[in-house]
Amino acid sequence: MQDDVDFSHYLKRTGTGFIQLDLAVEGINCAGCMGKIERNLSSIPDVISARVNLTDNRLALEWKAGALDPALFIKRLAELGYRAYPFQRDDAETLESERARDLLRRLGVAAFAAMNVMMLSIPVWSGNVSDMLPEQRDFFHWLSALIVLPAAAYSAQPFLSSAFTALRARRANMDVPISIGILLALATSLIETVAHAEHAYFDAAIMLIAFLLAGRYLDQNMRRRTRAFAGNLAALKAETAAKFIGPTEIRTVPASTIKPGDVVLVRPGECCTVDGDVIEGRSEVDQSLITGETLPALVAPGSAVFAGTLVRSGTLRVRAVAASEDTLLAEISRLLDHALQARSRYLRLAERASRLYAPIVHATALLTMLGWLASGATFHDAIVTAIAVLIITCPCALGLAIPAVQTVASGVLFRSGVLLNAGDAIERMAEVNRVVFDKTGTLTLPELDVANLASIPDDVLKLAGRLALSSRHPVAAAVARAAGASEPLADIEEELGQGVRGYYQGSEVRLGRTSFCGAESLAEETLCRDPEASIVAFSRGDSKHVFAVRQRMRPDAPEVVAGLVSLGVAVEIVSGDREPAVQRTAATLGIQNWRAGVSPTDKVARVKSLTGEGYKVLMVGDGLNDAPALATAHASMSPVTATHMSQAVADAVFLGERLRPVMTAVMTSRKALRLMRQNLWLAVVYNILAVPVAIAGLVTPLIAAAAMSGSSVLVMLNALRARRGEVV
């Protein structure tokens, strides 16, 4: 019994007093299924949210801790006609692969049977206009029945079982009219054969099944390709870690048992299991997931490494700062789940339309049959026309119109380093016509860098770097990184608030404040040239040098700002930083509108002012002080290095050191919104044209099946256009 499942292993705490459970749900095929499940489970008291991910048929549930038994959700889904069980990615992928192979096998049987029956139909068609004897025609009809009935019983199982499950739960899905159409076509053909009629429709029935299976296989294949993004991300998570349990003794333990402060060993060819700091060793590390750079980065003691990054050469000893579900990789995975569960007002419109379609389809088919009978048609002609109406009006295209675009667009954005955090983010970002950037940590990188490195002699840089390793100050850490230092000087003293001092080859060396090193005049000259820099001084006897340390501009910021302007999007900077620093950044990027020394309240006021002027504002910021403005703007984005508050408020999060994901988000969203509208119109126009033609009796069930499957394939192919190029 499913109720005997121990759910404790699958439950996650997502916040104070909240529990999350992911369930794999069988039988979800369209937006109508998604809406039905979400509405029903969300109505349960104490349930915070119920979100269906159509891409991998996953249901994410969140409820108040201690309020509900997880078995209740399994039972409620069973009442709705869906089988559910705890979601495990590896098991889900295996199951989906088997489903795809099963669909392909059934499609092969249906197509093979259809080809044989079509060959048998040729002499019947030609014989009806020549001299074929009734007995010969009956023989071909019965031979067709012997081929089609077993093939249909096997191939149509995905539709028949889904429809039966839905009807048993006293609901209807899109497989109900499909199954009725298949069964009526087969029954009518069998009755016609028994009655020695001139025509039977076994060829139409089996071709109908083949077309339906082809459409469903293409739909599932598209979802599987998008699921590969999440699967590849999950594959980066190492299940075990080599943990130090003594100075030299290591033990392989589950990665989930690693705690902050533990020290782990990462060997060449392994993925790091934790976010942490390198304390021993040097290596090239593939950090493309975090930084967006495809070239490997050199890490050494003091360097930060992240879970999921691949160590290519040397062995590293890493002290964990965050592990398991607290790592940056886990956060990215959660954001990706949000992206694939995204909802939009267009999807909600499609869900409502799909709910109305089942009764409308059945009523239309029944009225068509009654109308033809009333006009004097034979029962045979009336039922064949009703079957055609039943098939051609199936809402497959409408049910796929929006989810298909969202699935493809979410994949495109993820590959570009953008993870959606809100259901209607795509629609709102598509409407953006003004971008407001914060400066510090947004237009610039969060990590400090030495700006005047070219003017520092190599021997001074190396010595200063060794001194800097003994200081915990972030400015000193920037000097150590720039020098690539790995071995600190011995016998170093630190003077609180001043800097560090030591001895090298008989002379005193210092690193710290300008007054501590006697380099005030050099600092003043440097600040005149670079007013936004922080200064750290170095002295060795009478030799004085200063390091200008500041945040580095994101490498593609000028290109992105120019690109946004070319799209018709105005750009401005609103920052709490000092005026010289903001002015310099604005001048570098060619931004005319900028404001400095702005408080969080002033940022909100500026966003509201722009909104009042008719602008659709995209706010891009990373700090806690940006969160109110992010929440106020029409749309919002944060870098993955932003505070948790900013990430939670933002509609999307972007990865890496580059700013281009901001422009990509706007461009892709515009294209996706246009494709959503096109798909809705394709579905509507298809029904406006097809339904009257079917009611008029101008199409056979076979043509109806081809038209219905063709509309679904057309919608999916149109959605795939979101993967090609970037259109404004």
C-alpha cells in the first residue's frame, strides 16, 4: 500500500515551520491537468503551495509542519485519477526513458499496422468502382480487422488507460474525447464489416492512433531535452566526500553529512562537494557554472571554490563554509525548479480554456450527430461525422500552447545564465522599457581587485601578497589574490586597525593603512586619479608603494548598456555609493542619467516616479538596500551573489561575472511572449476553421486525426523557435 511509505527521507524544511515534498505524478499531459491538481491540493487547509512542473511531471508541495500527513496528498491525487509517489530524479529519468521507449514501440506497431491496412484498402477502393464481389470485399475488411484490432488494443493503451482513470475519478481530460473517438471508429468499422457495408474505417482508426502517438512522443521528447538542463545540474552534485577525520586520515562519507568547518579532500577529476576556502594545494578549476567563464581558473590557498566545480589538475584541501542544501549549487537548483514551474497569465488562460473544452467537445459532437440524423442522414454518416468532430476539436494544441513556450524559454534562459523566480517574469520582462541599475555588486563585481597592478614591481607585489595572507581584511585579501600568494611570511605581527608587520631579509616590511606605512602623499596622488578606490599601503624601509583596490567593472557592462539602448530601453544608475564613484562608472558606460548617495527609500521613490511617467522598470540590484526597489519595480533581477533577501524578491537571478544575462533576459522574454500569443492564436484559429468543416461532414476521422495532431506539432515547433537566435 502507498500509505505505508516512509516519507521522512523525502521531506525538506524550507523555512520556519514549513515542510516541502516533491512527488512524481503519472498522467499529467497538459495545462488542464496542471490546473486541476494545483487547485485541488491548494484548497487543503494548511497547504501553502502546490506547483506542478510539466517538464518532469513533478508536484512541489509546501505546508505547515505537523499539520498534515504526506499520505493525504497521495490519496487525494488517487481520487483525482493520478498515481503519485516520492520524486527521485534518477528514478524519474529512468521511468521517463522507459515511457519514451514504450511510446516509440506503440507508435511502431500502429504505423506498421496502418501501412498494411492501407495496402489492403487499395483493392477495396478500386473494387468498389469496378467488379469486386461482396465476398471479396468482406474478406479484405475482416483481414483489416484482424490486423487493426490487436494493434489498436496495444497501441492505444496510453490514451485508453488515461481516459479510464479520469472517468473513474469522475473527471474528464483530453484523452477522454480521443478515446471515445478511437473506440467509436473501431466499433463503427466492425459493425460495417458485419453488415457487409461497402466501407469500413479500420485504416482511419489505426492512422488516428499513429498520429496521436507521434504527437505525444514529440511532446515528451521536447520535455526530456529541457529536463536535461536540470539533470546536468543535478549530476554536478557529488554524493560522497573525502572528509579529514584526523591530520592525515580521511574517510569517505555521504556529502549530506558534511558541516561548515569540516575539511575535505578534492582530487583531480572530482567535483567539489562544498562551498569553501582552499587551505592547501593549487589547481585549475572549471567554474563556468558560477562565473560564466569557460576557461579554467587557477585556485590556491585563500581562494573560494564552490560545490559542483570540477577540479582538473592538483589536489585541494578545502574547508567547508556551506554544504549540502546550503551551497550555491543547491540554491541554483532551487531557482531552476522555480523557472520550470513558472506560471503566467497566458498559462492560466489556457488552463481555464482546457477546463471548458471537455464538455464543449462532447456536446458539439453529440449535437452534430443529432443534427445530421434530424436532417435525414443515415446513422452511419451521422456517427462518422460526430467522430470527426470529437477528434478534431480535442484541445491538445491549446493545452500545449503556453507550457511548450515556457519550457523552451526557461531552458534558453538557463543556458544563458538566467533563472526565473516568478511565474509571470517572462511577460513582465518582455514589457520593460527602462532599466535601473545599482552600481556596487551589480555593474561591478562583488570581489575586490587591485586596479593599479601594472605600476607595482613584481618583487613588491609578491612580498606584499605574502604579508597580506596574514591579514583578514578584505582589501588585503585582494592583494593576496593579485599576487597569487600561497606562503605567508613567518613571525608576522598584526596591529589592530592598522595593518601587519614583519621582517624579510633583515628589513621591516609593513602592509596596511597609509599612516601605518608612511605613504600618505602617495595615497593622495592615487586617490586623485582614482577617487573610488580603497588604498592599502606597503613599505619596506624607505620604499613605499600603494595598492588601489576597488571593485572591478563587469567585463561586458559597456556592451550590455549599449545593447539595451539599441533595443529601445533607457538605462540609468541609482546607487548609494559616493558621487565620484558613480559619476566615473556612468561616464565609463555612457549613461547620462545617474544618482548617487541614494537611500533605499529614495530608490523606491525613483522607481515609483518612473512608473508614474509610464515606464515599465526593470530594477537590477544585489544588496539588502535594493530589496524594496526590486519589489516595487515592474520586473527585477539580481546576481547570484546577491543577498538572500534580494534573491527572494527578484523575479530572476543571473549567474556568472558577466552582465549580458540581463540583456538576454529582455530579448528572450520579448520573443517568448510573442510566441505565446502566436500559439494561442494558432490554437484558436485552428478550431475556428476546423470545427465548422468537421460539422459539415467534409473531413473523415483520419483527416481529423491528422489535423488535430498537426496543430499540436505546429504549436510545439513554433515554441522551439525560442531556441533560435535572439529577436527583439
